[in-house]
Amino acid sequence: EGEQPKYRRVLLKLSGEALAGNQGYGIDPEVLSAIAAEVKEVVNLGIQLALVIGGGNIFRGVAAASKGMDRASADYMGMLATVMNSLALQDAMEQAGVVTRVLSAIEMREVAEPYIRRRAMRHLEKGRVVIFGAGTGNPYFTTDTAASLRAMEINAEIILKATKVDGIYSADPAKNKDAVKFISLTYLDVLKKGLQVMDATATSLCMDNDLPIMVFNLTVPGNIKRAIMGENIGTIVKG
Ligand code: UDP
């Protein structure tokens, strides 16, 4: 009620698994439309939103490489998986009436625009939701690193990292009853404690450029908006 959002330009990182819903694999259309509805709500507040989506619900490079596949080839497959997820999200958002553009780090002009930084900025300024597909375009990286990189490139104020838990814990809360939740952590805490929130590459990139990350639970309806309004609904990682 008259409340102003804390952030104006935000990068939302969704894991591929988030799209799988309870089936644990592939893409659940109900999850897609729930995300689209929440995105619509924040876009209507005038928030500029960019998305990076993972691919773990379809294909993971490291997992395939551990079974003997060439790592770089496997990673390219993983990046293609993120493009599939991007198209699925785009479709759901457009059905909800949200204008979106998919920008791919790997050129495939029939399917998505190529990633051009200035074009991404222009889309955001026009209120279009930008979905960054194909990660960084390079093997040996993750979509968390892609999220950090793109967030910096577009001058996002924060990375909102959506997960299935409501923040960063001292241990896996699903396996350990004594796990405690952190309200706030420094980048160095995350790196030193070896907390599995984000890989070290992504975390250090954020550290070097002072970009805060908020880890929160996507499965609670309304959480994207709460995070954007500035409520600490999970764990915040900063300097
Ligand atoms: N990937 C890559 N380079 C990137 C981003 C992703 O090679 O810049 C590949 C990598 O194989 C990874 C897969 O894409 O396993 C899916 O991304 P990720 O595991 O980050 O997805 P998430 O865990 O968020 O679902």
C-alpha cells in the first residue's frame, strides 16, 4: 500500500529443477504458469526483470562427463537444455500477457535473439522480461556464473536465487535436523564454509563486484514480490 519496491532492476536465477516441480524431471506446466503469474505481478510494479534459467531438469554436463562423455560436449548439451527451459518460460509468460525476449549466448537466430548487451538493456528499459539462455555460452561454467555475469553486465542491483529451501543452512536441512539457517552471510563465509549455494566461480564474481545475492524459497507463493520489496525472506549474501 504505497510501498515502494527496494529494487528496480533485478536478476532472477531459477534452477532447472525448479521447473520440474514434484515430478523431478522435465518441465511441469503448472510450475511454469505459477512463475509467470508472479513475474507478471512484479513487472506490473515497474520492475525490470531479467532471468537466468538452469538446465539441470534436463541435462547436466558434469553428470554426463562422469559417465564418460567428453565434458565440453556434455556442457554444450547442458546449455541447449537451458534454451529449452527458456522457451518454455517465455511461452508461459506470454500466455500470461508478459512481453519477453529470449537472448541466447549461443547463436541460434531462428529460435532466439543472440545475446547483445545493449539490446538486453534496451528490452529491460522497455519493460520486457529478458530471459538469458545458453548460460555463458562456454563449457566448464554454470548457470549460476551466467547469472552473476549477466547481472553485472546489466547493472542489476541484486541476484535473487530461487531454490527449494528458504535460505542457506549450515547443513542440508532435509538430511540434518540440527541445520541452522543463516540470515546473512559474507561472500567469504560462503567460500570458506564451502556452503553449496553457488559455486565458487559465481560467488567470487559477485564478491569482486559487490553484487548481493538473496537465496529464497520459490515454492512459497508471493516470494518473488516479497524479495523485490526488500523483505529478507531467505539468506542475503553480501560483503
Ligand atoms: N552450462 C555450461 N556453461 C554455462 C552454463 C551451463 O556449460 O555457462 C551447462 C553445464 O553442463 C550445466 C548445464 O549447462 O551442467 C545446466 O546448467 P546448471 O547445472 O547450472 O543448471 P541448474 O543446476 O541451475 O539447473
